Amino acid sequence: MSEVTTETQAARKFDPEAFAMNLAKALESSGQALAAYLKPRENGEAKDKPPSELNELIKTFTAVAEYWLSDNERSADLQAKIAKAYLDLWGSSVRRLAGEQAAPAIQPSPRDKRFQDPEWRSNQFFDFVMQLYLLTTQWAQDLVQNAEGLDPHTRKKAEFYVKQITNALAPSNFVLTNPEVLRETLTSNAGNLVRGMKMLAEDIEAGRGTLRIRQSDPSNLEVGVNMATTPGKVIFQNDLMQLIQYQPSTETVLRTPLLIVPPWINKFYILDLKPEKSYIKWCVDQGITVFVISWVNPDKKLGQKTFEDYMKEGPLTAMDVIEKVTGEMKVHTAGYCVGGTLLASTLAWLAEKRRVRVTSATFFAAQVDFTHAGDLLVFVDEDQISALERDMRAAGVLEGSKMAMAFNMLRSNDLIWPYVVSNYLKGQPPSSFDLLHWNSDATRMPAANHSYYLRNCYLENRLSAGTMVLDNTLLDLSKVKVPVYNLATREDHIAPADSVLYGSQFFGGPVKFVLSGSGHIAGVVNPPASGKYQYWTNDNIRDVTLADWLKGAQEHKGSWWPDWRQWLESIDAETVPARQVGSDALPPIEDAPGSYVRVRA
């Protein structure tokens, strides 16, 4: 044992010659990264132009600066505040150098993972750098919060941009100011930088000149092999979707089948990851005949497909196919995120047409009202949408990588910078993680559909107002009388829980609002066997804030899935013998998960 320890210590001993050689290798790999960035631009495959977000950033910060610089006294107070904070930090640091005990000028949040290494506090240099950063960040945030006269949207944008800039400039993101990375660099003789720059070059090449940060090792994660393996068949397909029917695993099933409408912004297999996490497999094992829409990953040829096309060629067509296969005119429905918004729109359209096709509707983290739509609203105003529409008209689609980056930026300290540090500074490739693999498996969006969605939902909030027109039909959610199970997740940054709760009141039938622990994904994909999290129920959903709703709510340990299954059976408990997949008229086309889901952007 002692020999192994000695060899390990010897291997980790600093070697100046090896260090210099590895730095040269890292520099060479960084040159390859630059070449990978420049190649698509030299070939004309990519064209650099200032991002439209830059104009928004300048315009927003100008509004903040005008407030502080318009008054000399106010400007002086601003400078005095940051100067005093820096002087307090300097005094505290000097006393520590003299061996005295000195309270820090500022401390990071205990939940801030960036500064967990003990040396951030034990080493006076790193402690000084950390506190300097935190004080500056606090001052920048105060600039925005205390700027009077800003309209709410401009303030929200300013807060978002300050957050992105300060997150990017954190000392933890640089070799010389991150004790853990610096330690690794010295003990490995810069071997970490060699590995990191090699990964950086590979990731820029994979992104065709744009950095595509790897969040998971894809080597043993493959759709249809390690994920999305629930047995089933594609029984129908058109330009926009494949309809999958899953093989029953019970002798009897509920008479009313279930149609799941996932978001087209992401791929459906978030509900069918590994078998132990799969909501779809769990539903099948619970005696439900499950049908799932698998949306196409569209290209420019489908750029003119509209929100109306998605409704008609998606859930409405799926209902017709399910009727032909099962003989059932009515289905239970479930919609996730924007798939839930489409489902709600479809229900309102059916109600206006007096077509009875749906027995119940379940919504997973879906919004029908966008008053409280959260941080995504920073991307939504007339100027930004118009700029996005110009780009989409040229390309025909919105590239999935842009939407994925927008979602990642909402939690950049969880989904961007930890991977930059781990991958490119520490040289540690990420481990295999099905959820993060799915997160990076982005999809494109047709220009016409995405423009309609942004304008009618986020910008003008027409669905809940009863002014949204789809297929020349005015939609009124109050005419939707079917029972609704409306699930929100407590830490959701995409469909905030208070937004989902507020949206519950617009339906005309009985609504059961349920709040799940965790966030937009983990709060939904929470199998009972894991024993994780909890959910809350409270029948009072009218004219109540989320905080007040929670005060009167009952907490239940574990997953909400069994509660939903019980709710589903309370609506229609009749069972029939398990159904075969497909029919003579609609024979299986291919095995689940189908070919549409395998197309990568």
C-alpha cells in the first residue's frame, strides 16, 4: 500500500519540463479550436454578425446608466458606495495579513457551488478575489434594483443581463483565480489544460464553428438502445409527427386510451428515459393504452408550418388515428410544456366546434396564461421578436441550439459555467447522464409556428384573454368543460408555478391543481420507486396566490404519479382486454421510438 502511495505522489510531483511541454500542447490544441471556429466562416458556411441581443443589452444598460448619471449627487453616492465596500474589504484583508481576526466584508451563499473549495477562505489571495467579485456583483445588482423610473420589462432585462455578465466573469471560471483548477494544473503539470483544450476544439468542431458545450458523455446513451426503450410501434406518420402506440403489459387496460402531446421544442423521450425513470412505461404497466406524438425535427422545407398545422396534423390527427385503431371516440390527453399550451388551444377549438373527443386533460408544467411567465419574458418584446423573425425568415427555422442556449442561460451557473470549468479547465469529460443528454438533443422550430406562439402567447397573452384565433376560430378556454389535472413544479424557471396556478382559473370545468417538488423536469419525471420529493394538493384555486395556496395545501411524500392514476380512474374506471398495437388498416410502420426522434440538429 505504501508503494502505491509513493508512486502516486511521485506521479503528481511538479515537473517544470513536463509543465512547459503540456502548455505547448494546450496552446496547440487552442489553435485547433480557433481553426475549427474559423473554418466554417472561411468556407461561407457561417457568417458572423453582431447578435441582436447585443443591441438589447446596450439599450437596456443605457436606460440604467441614464438614471444614475443624470444627477451628479446620485452619481457621487453610487461611486462612494462601491469605494466604501472596497475599502472595507482592503481593511479586512490587511488585518488578516497582520494575523488579526477580521470578519469578511461579504460571504457567498452557502448554496453557491462555485466557492465550495476550502481554499477560497483559507488562502488570503483567493478570499480577497472572491470577496471583490461578490461586492462588485452586489453593487451591479443594486444599480438595477435601485434605478427608479425603469419600466418592469426593462428592469427585468437589466437584471438578467447583469446576472449573465457577472456569472461569466466569476473568478471560478479562470485558471489563475480558481484554487481548485490552479492546484490541478500544477499537480498534473498542465495535463488538465491539454485535455481541456482538446475537448474545446472537438466541441467547436461539433458545433460547426459554434461552441457546443458537452453536458454528458454520449458514448453509451443512444435513443432506442439505452433510452426510449419501452416496446411499441409507430402506427402513423405525416410531415409533422409520428404516432407511437405502446405494447400493453397488462391483461386488461382502461377503456379510454391516453394521448400524450409533448413539446416540439424538445424531444418526447424525456418521458421515456431509462426504464426505471420512464413515465410512459409506468403508464403502460398501470394498464393504460398509451399513444405518444413524436414531433419531427423540422428543416427549412417545413418552415411555413403554422401553429394551426401543428394542431391539425398533431393532436387532432392523432385522435382520428386512435379512433380507427381502438374504436374509442374519446381519449384522455396529457400535454407537457408548450405541448400543453397546444393541447389547451386544441381543447378550446374542439369546444367551439362542439366536437366531443376528449375525456380529460392533464397538463405538465404548461402555461395558458403568460402574465407571470418568468425569466423567459426577458426575450419577449416587439423589437426582439421582430429581430428573431427576420433571422427565422432567412433560415426557415429557429435552430434548436439557440433555444437550448436560452434555456441554459436561465440557469447558467448550473447548466453552462460548471461544464466550462470542468470540461475545458479541469479537463474532466462529463459522465453519462440521460437527462443532460436529452437536454442537449435540441430540435429546430418552424419559423411560422414559433412566431405565432411567441406573439399570441408570450407577447400578447391572447389564449387566456379569449382573443386568440386559430383556424379562423376564436378560442375560449371557459368553454373547456372536461376535467383537468394541472401539474406545476415548485422550482420551475420555464413555467413558474404561480403562472400555472393562475392559468387554472380560465378553464370552464373542474380543475385539480397539484404542485410537485423540484423543477420543470425532475418535478414531472419523478417515478414512485425513487421515493423523491413530494407534492401538494389544495382544492382552492380561485383568486389565490401560490404562497397562500401553499398555506392551506396538504403535503404528500413521494411522486404525484399514483395520485394522477387514481384521478384518471375516477373519471372512467371501465376496463377492456389489452389491445394489440395497430390494426389491419393501420399496420405498424417501424419500432418505437421511430425515426423522427433520431434526427439530431
